[in-house]
Amino acid sequence: MQVAQPNIVCTDAFARPKPNKNQRLAFRVGGTSFGLFSEGGIELALDPGLRDFVVEPGFGDIQIQVEWTESLEIPQGEPLFNSGGLWRLFEESGGYRFYFSTPYLGASPYKAAWFDPEFKRGHLLLFRPYFDERKPIYPLEYPLDELLMIHRLACGEGVETHAVGVVDEAGLGHLFLGHSGAGKSTTARLWKSESNAQILSDDRIILRVRDGRIWMYGTPWHGDAGIASPESAPLSRLYLLEHSNHTELVSLSPGRAAAELFTRSFVPHHSPKGLQFTLRFLDRVAREIPCSIFRFLPDKSAVEAICREGA
């Protein structure tokens, strides 16, 4: 995913409700619903990429109150985590607070978001001087929406992976994992052009247990191919992508597969409990789902090899 300067004002939002004193919006990603409600006349909007993920506002899994603030400063203490870019994370008030800042705007953070330890409720503050109040705002603008998802999953619900999710014509779910440049967007385009498969995402896939099985879920956080779907499917096989001058599959042991999965997953390393859960979860995935290294040429032979494997 390309990361640019924060787009503080969401001028291209697809939904712009009529302004009112209190407002509610909601969307669902990976089986988790996010509820936003504002007070004080903040006009909320959702990012256009969430169009297919919108649900009716109600009691969501994560409830976030959004307000203005006239003063916002980053604490002097040592953060739990410093991204080296837009955000830092601190322990505050019995929970966790993210601070977002950029030299592009000024010394003060442009927003801060507090969440309880289980990431079920939150309070988001927008630094009023940095925003145009005449235009609607998506307060969970990237990377906060994805950070919130990753931390919520680590509370015992699942894992977000750096992967392409494909559901083939037979209904089998294939997960192609890879670091940046490994060929995820290429893989998504190949399947889209060479088959009638459904692509859940070309860059981010969430794994969760559902009805005793491992399922994969599409997300709105797509890669270069721009493919994102709110759909889900049971997971049948795992593949670690590698570019090659030929196409082949090399089976991996569950132990090796779990280690490779971990390096291609989004994990809150500052959270001992979250880290422990993630390791256990990925171990289960690797034991239940066959995993292979997939070396491939970027042509239809790659799709054909996977179809033969699943036949």
C-alpha cells in the first residue's frame, strides 16, 4: 500500500450526510464492525474505499466517539512504539493512545485516539485548527483504521496478513503471501484475467476462525492492483510467493510454515499478550492448512499450476 501525507480533509468521500449535531456511521471489515459517532457538529464521512464495507449504524464491535479539541500535545515520556513516521503509541488512562503528527502540518499532532485495552471503545480527538470544518472528515484515515484492526485482532480474534486472497471456480480459498515486491499484485491480475476467480484483496487479508475452520476475509486496504472485497471464504491452501524463471510448488513443514507466516503478518510487537496469541494462532493455521513455496512465472502457467494442485 502506498503511504502519502495524511489527507486531513476527506473531500472525495462518497457519502456526505446532511450536517447535524450528532451523527453515526458504520462499516465492517473482516467480521469486525466499526461504529463512529460525532458530537459538536463534526460532519463525518467514510473513505471512498469503504463503499462496499458500509453497514447500518448500530452497536458495533468497536465504538468510537469523535470530538474536536483546541489543544493537543505529544507526551514527554517514552512511547510503547514509534513508527518513525506518522504515529506513536503510549499507555494512557488505563488504555492506549495513538498520536498522529507530521511536519507537513506543524508541531502539534493533528489527531489522537484513545482505546481501552480490548479495543472495544475509543475516543478520537481532532485538532480543530488543522481541519476545514466546512468539509466532511473521515476520522479513521489510514493508518489509524488499519492499526485499529490489527490491535483488535491481536486481542484473540485473528491476524491480518500481507497477502492476496483468491477463491477459485471450485470455491477453494487460496492465500498467496508475500513481502512487498514478491508478486502479490501480479498474482491478483493473473487470476483476474485468466479465470473466473473472485479476488478478496491484492494486499491485505484477515484470517479468523469461523465454525471451527480458518477463514479469510477481504479488506479495503488494497495494493497496486486496486482490488478489495468485503467477502470471505474458507481457506484451503497457503502459498509463499517467489519470483522465478519457472513455476513450481515446494511443500513446507508446519513449523517452517508458521515461521514464514509470522514474517508476513501484521503483529503489535509491543504487546506481549497480542504477540503470544498471534504465535498460537499462526501455529494453528500452519497445522491445519497445507503450505507451499510457490515459485512462478508471471503468466497463465502460474494459475494453471494452482488449479492442478487443488484438483
